[in-house]
Amino acid sequence: MAEGKIFLKENRDRIEKKYREQVMGLPQAFAEIDKKLAECTDEVALACKYLYAFMPYSDIGNYAFEVFLDYAENGVHLWKENSGVAELPEEIFLNYVLFHRVNEEEIAPCRTFFRREIGERTEGMSFREAALEVNYWCAQEATYHCTDDRTLSALAVYRRGNGRCGEESVFTVNALRSVGVPARQVYAPKWSHCDDNHAWVEIWCDGSWYFLGACEPEEILNKGWFTNASSRAMMVHSRVFDTMIPEGEVIGKDGMVTMLNELKRYALTKEITVSVKDSHGKPAEGAEVSFEVLNYSEYAPIAELKTDSLGKVSLTTGLGSIHISARMYAEGEWLHAENSMDTKTEDCCEICLMPVGKEKGIFYEEWTEIDMIAPHDAPVNKDMPTPEQKERGSRRLAEANAYREQKVRNLSNPECRKFLEKETGDSSMRKKLLEVLTEKDRTDCISQVLEEHLKFALPYEKSMDADIFVPYVLNPRVDDEVLQKYRKAILEQLSEEEKNMLQKEPAKIWKWIEDKIISSPEKERSSVITTPSGCLKTGTGSLLSKKILFVAMARTLGIPARLNPHDRSMEYMKNGKFIPVSAETEKNASIFLKASEDTQWKYFQNWSIAKLEAGKYSTLKLETENFRDQMMKLPLEAGNYRILTSNRLPNGNIFAAEYYFEVQIGEMKRVELAFRNANLEDMLENISIPEFTLRKEDGSTVKASELTADGKHILAFLEEEKEPTEHILNEMMEQEEAFSRYAKRIIFVVKSKKALETPTLSRALGKLGNVQILYDDFSEIINTLGRRMYVDPDKLPLIIVTNGSLNGIYATSGYNVGTGDMLLRLL
């Protein structure tokens, strides 16, 4: 209990001051908020003011007061009723218990609901005990599922029963905060050893931060499947929305959000220093420096800082390759420079800013080879559960999984059914509206929102073909914004004269927006979009938010419009073609790409194109483009570009190549893509895999350390009668003589003896000779080994080549053409 204590005594004046600053910035939005605050208790009002003082403008525009009231009331309740919460340092309570936002997720009231669901399970527990218990609750309510980039609210993840890792961690953080456990999300923004990223959760207890996998419960803290992976990261970060920054290394700001470096808790690190000189060789103060890793065949930022008065900037990072780009606007033009360094052997580097086209070390219209080395596996967190804890954890996780599977068995969004079943004369268009939405949209859309979009779009249905009307007029979604009503609000903003004028000249919609809506990037989070109605409510919005508003206004007026899928430029349809709103985004040049026949080219896997804009390269979104007969022609804006190709090796390293070029207006540039092949020795790793046991046919067990003790072996976990497994078995049978020589070193692992009766596996066993057959239920070992060898454990077959006892040198999973040849090379 918090009897006798004053709520937020140390921060009361600061909160009031920051709240008034927000009010002064958006007076029109706060008139109604102030009225509602007057109806709250003093403690709840102060808690609400804290949320409003440090939330991005987009939250103020997108959500009603009642949404944030839930967070404030639950926070005050915890402070009053939980002595552990009341004793927390105020900055911990404010940032990691009370605050509503975790990252870039949608916001829905959930804290009180979650507390009522979880409270009895955690009553009387310490923060450490409660964190472990809450994670079991999270596992019974949600699990991993690959989805699109829009980040669901914690409540939507709970209702839907799944989400990607960023959504699982948002859900888990909210669940933890709901019962008073200080929690935050941490991110490896991009891995260095594989093309992906990952988010997980940290909790604060006993004066320190500890980690756990969201919806992936363990019996101890500082344990997760990503423990080894995080030791290979070049950056792990957290974020804070408050302007009073807790202790930690600041690695950049995203508008009003500060990013903090958390890598030392996970990996071996060192401090590196970059010195930036201007074009005259003098220290470049205030230059923007981006530290980047090569991931998905593009340079992705992991930290962004500005140089000091000496032109220097320092960063604590991992022991591997890092790409550095710098820019600065000076003397009427953007200056730019790039470099790469291996932090394992280098402590500092110097780069010199130059006008575009004159950069040192950048060779135009020729391929330059770059090696990007991933940090070695070196985990600093080595705690392991006892056998008893492992057994208890497995049992509890199985119970959680069974509960969740029952929960989601026939799950559907009743709002979709409500919208479809409304008795009107437009049932076919109702179905088409739902079909144009994403799968994720259909799980959390609201009937009233869809009704508004249908009502105001239908008058334009007969004026164009359905394949234009449905996706570009009726469709309520533009980008990754929250789906809300906006058509009535837009029409109420426009006079009849303005409506007629904008329908005749759609490009003028952008001028209307520029005149009415300002941008305040220092008060925003770039990845949190202000909805069209939110922009109109507050009079503010980021550049992307305003672009979305353009499309929303055009569609509301019956004008087909979109954001170009390649570069998010605004376009409207005229005479059957999409026209760019800005002349600067007109595709007035082109590139003709020729690809080699021996490489399967896939965008964002082994190649990408980026355009230089304001001294910074931005990657084009060309995932839907494919080569035909090894050729591709792409329309481009005139300007400077960089092509990257990359060959990700099994050990995590990348053989990359860069090609810089400039294309003029009306020019078609011809480029032949270059792909770097690797030698066998470049591809291998030495990874210590954990001990495990497999079953023999008679039920006895054998240790993996014994199976792999002598020389090289192939461990193949097979999923019989599934195409990826059938494929590798066929490849092996095509070279039966070669594989037969190594039969005693090949170990096939299946779930049951019945698998041996399937046609392809039975035939393979007959051809290959004395292959060892062992058994496992695939419930735990597959995941452990796949994660350890840095391949996808959800894709079978899982094949590991070992050289010596429990020493993995190569692994692959899923469907991969040519695996048979690779295995023979390794043996």
C-alpha cells in the first residue's frame, strides 16, 4: 500500500510543465481533454497528463481520451495497492509500468482487463516470479505467426491468438505492466548473421534488467532461443519516450523517441570511433552518421548519431563488419560519404564528405567487392535451467499450448460477420470490401468503420470498373495506418466549391494538405502514422501521414489513388494511368538489368536498388518485380543509385558487391548484375551443439555426442511425404553410388517406424544401404538444433553436417535445390 506517500512527488512539477507545452502546441486538440481531466481524481489526472506529455502527436490525433484513461487508472491502482510498485523509482514506474506505448503498435485499452485476467496468478509474487508466471499466461493466449508490417495492439494479439515477434513482445510488455512488473521491449533491429530481426522483452527487478522471450516461457530469466543469436548482434536497443533519459548509451533519436544501447547485456562489445571531415578536410561538426549492417541485401541502420565539435562520433557495438554512411548539408548542397570497417580488428575510421559523384572510395559504373563478416557466436548469458525446471517448464508449456489451440480453433472476428450480414442491397460490394483488406485487417476491423467507407464510396461505383473502384476508391487501407473512419470528416472540411475543384484537379489536394497540415517531426515517431482523421483533428502529421491523407481525400472524392508500391510516392488515376502528384517523382529514366542464368535472383534476398536522396540512400520496394529470360526493365526517376548484390553464406558472412551509377532524364542505363560465389571453406562454421538423445527401434537411447564422435556425419530430420524431404531424398538417390559410400555416416531421424513405409523414403533406404534410422518426436530437439545452427527450425527437413562430437559445420532447412551436391562436397 502507498499510504502517506504523495503520488509522483518527484516528477509532479515536471509533468505539469511538459503537459502544458503539449497543450500549447495543439490547443485545438486539448480543449476537450482538459474538460475530461477535470472529472478525474488528482492522481489519475496526473497520470493522464504524463501520458499526454510524452506521447507522439499521432496518438493525440488517433485515439480518444478514454483509451489512455485505462492506462492511467490501472497505473494509479497498482501504485496504491501494490507496495512493490509504490516503492519503484519514479522514472522506472513512469516509463515501464504506467506508460501506454511500447513501440509502434496500435493502442487499445487493455491494462485493466489484463490485470483482472492475470492478477490472481501473480498475487504475492516478487517481480521476478511474476514475470515468469505472466509469460506462461501470454503463451496460453498467443504464439508466433508471420504477418504483415502493421503492428497490432496488445488487445488484438490477445483476441487473435498470435502475432509476429514485435507483436508478441508488445503483448507481453503490456501484460507485465498491467500487474506492475516494469517491462520494455528490446530489439535487434537487424541481425548480422542472417536476414531477419527480432524483438523480445526485458523486465526490471532487484535493480537490474533481465530478459525473456515473449510468449516463450522458461523457468528462469535470461534464457531464450535467441541467447546465442543475440551474442552475434551488432546492436540491441530499447527506446524511451520521456525526455528525462535513464542511464544508458544514447544511439540516436527517432523524432521524440530516444534509442538506448543495450548490447553489452548480450554480446562481446567494443567502442569504435568515426571521424568525419568536410570537403575541405576540416572536422565536420553536426554530420549525421548512420551505422549499418547488410541485411536483406540492403544496408540497414542500427544506430544514427551526429558528430561532435571535433567531427567525431563513437558507438559501442559488436565484433564484426559495419557499414558507415555520413551526410551533411553545407554550402547549398548535400555532402555524402561511405565506408566499411571490421570492428574486430579496427577501432576507428575516417571518412571525408564530398559532393555526390565525387566521393572517395566510391567507383561509379563498376562493381566493387565487399566482405561483411558476422560476429562469432559468443554468448555472455549462460544460465541454464535444472533438469527439474526443464521438465516442469515443458509440462506447463504443453498445457499453455493446449489451452491456446482450443481457444483459437474456431476463432473469427464477429465484426466481419456483422458487416457481411447487414441486410442491404449491396451485399456483393460488402464481400469485395472485406476481400480487398489484408488477412490481419479482417481479424481486427470494426463494422462501423467499414460501413462508413462503403456508404461514401458507393456513389462512385458505376463510374469506373470494379478492378479500379475496389482497390483504389472503396479500399479504406492506404499503407500501415490504423483503420478508422475518415470520409465524413474529410467531406465536412471541404466546401462544395473545393470538392468540385479538387475532383477536376486532383494534384491540388496536396496543396490543400500542405496549407492545412503541418509536420512536427520532433514531436512524432516516424513509424507511427497519424490517421487521415487524426491529421484533420490536430492539424499535424508526418510526411507519410500527409501522403496517406492525400490518398484518403482522393478516394473520398471518388478519385482512384494510391501510394506507389515501389517508393510510396502519391499517385492518382487519369485516363487509365496512375499519375505522380509531384514532378520530382516522375519516372523519367529507366534501367535495363541483365541477370546471370546460374543465379536465382530474388529482391531483398540477394539484390536491391537504392536511390540517393538528400545525402542518404533509400531502398526501392521492388519485391513484386521479377526477371523474365534473365532481363528486367525498370522505370526510375533520374538521379544517383546504388545496386547491392549479396551472397549470404551458411556461417553468416556475406560476399557482397556494390555498383553505383547515375541515370539522366530520358536515359536507359544498362547493368549486368554480379554475384559472388564462395569456396567451400568460406561457408563452414564450427558451432558447438547441445547434447541430446535419440531413440533406437528397440526403445533404447543413444547420445548425439556418441553418434557424431568420429569424423563427419549427416543428421537429417525428415518429414516424410512432404515435398522438401522428398526432394532431398530424390537428390540423394540420383547420386546413390556416391552417397552409399558414406551410408554409415548418414543418420535419418523420423517420428515413427511408419515413416519408413512411405514410398520415397522406403526406396531411398533400399538404394543408399546401411543408413542409420533413429527416432524422435520433434517436439524440442528440432527447435533447439535449428536455432543453434542459425537455420529456420520450422522448415523441414533439418539437415546438419557435423565434424567431430557435437560440432556442427553446416546446416540447411526446408526446400533447397542442390543440397545433395553440397553434402557430398562436405563429406
